[in-house]
Amino acid sequence: MLEAAGVAVFALTGALVATRKGMDPFGFILLATVTGVGGGTLRDLLLGRIVFWVRDPADVLVCSGVALAAWGTAYFRPGMLDGWAGKRLLIWADSAGLALFAVAGTLKALDVGISPLSAIALGAMTASFGGILRDILAGDRPMVLWSRDFYVTAAAAGAAMTALLSSLVIEPVIVMLVGIVTTFGLRAGSILFGWSFPNLPGSGSS
């Protein structure tokens, strides 16, 4: 359920970028699907598992449905999904997807018995890879490279909290909630209040 929610939310971010780029319906589907399943694909490949959407194409159908709904909205209600409002929706939906996938990726890795440190790395990669693919395919600068904003840092922190609490045998629901809140909270703080690491000496601001 957690991963399915992450797939849908990240697919929405892909569709929002497709709206800004003026793509056709198939462009919407491609960008939404790559974004929605990209991180989980990398995770499953690294774990040596059958990729989740190959085993069960339901997530691809979800991505396609989200993409077509977004295309229909953009076509019949021009301007609704782009402009300032669309950009803000993209940033916040991306933050939500980041949080969901950081936790889901970490838990999936822990389930197959790999070390907590490796699980944290996989959680961070699962959370960020789909967005990186989306931005590269759209010809944009990946969000992970935006200034010094907490992005992978937020994902890694949420993944680390998830791995730590899992080792303490805490209720799974609490583990998931704390991991999600940690990731989303750091990302939100970076967006709203400018939380970030300091500049490297002599580098200036980006």
C-alpha cells in the first residue's frame, strides 16, 4: 500500500512536468510511468529481484491512469496544472513521493535481510531515482541538484529513522509514520525556511 501510494504520487509529478512541456498523451504516460516506477525498479534490480511492475503490471496501469487524467485536465482546463500553482503542486507532490519511497524502499531492503546501512542507501536511491529520470527526460535540472536544498539528505534521514526503529521492533505503522514525517519534514523545512547545508568556502551560492 505504501509503495502503491508512492507510485501514484510520483506519477503525478511526471504528469505535471509533461503538462509544462506540452507533451501529447503518450508523453504524459511515459513520463508518469518512468517517474512512478523508476526508483523501485532500481531497488529491485540491485536486490536481484523480479522488478515489481514486471511481476504485477497494476502499478503501470496506475501511472497510465494518472497520466491520462492529468492530460485530460490540462486539455479541458488549460492553465490549471501549469504556471505557479502547477509548480508548487509539483514540488509538494515530489516531496510526498520522496517520503513514501524512502520508507518503502528501506523496508523492502530490510525484508530481504540486507544490512541496515545498505537498506538506508537503497531507501534514499529508491526515493530519488524516479525524480532524477523524470527531470533528465524532460530536459530539466534534477531537483536533487537544486542549490543545497535537503533532498537526498531528507530521504536518507527518513530511511535511517526507518531502519533504526525497525531494529527496535516498534510497531510497523509507527515506523512508517516516523520515517515519512522525518523525510517530508526536512524537505518541507528546506522549501519553506531554506534549511540547507552551508556553502563550501569560496563557492558562492548556486
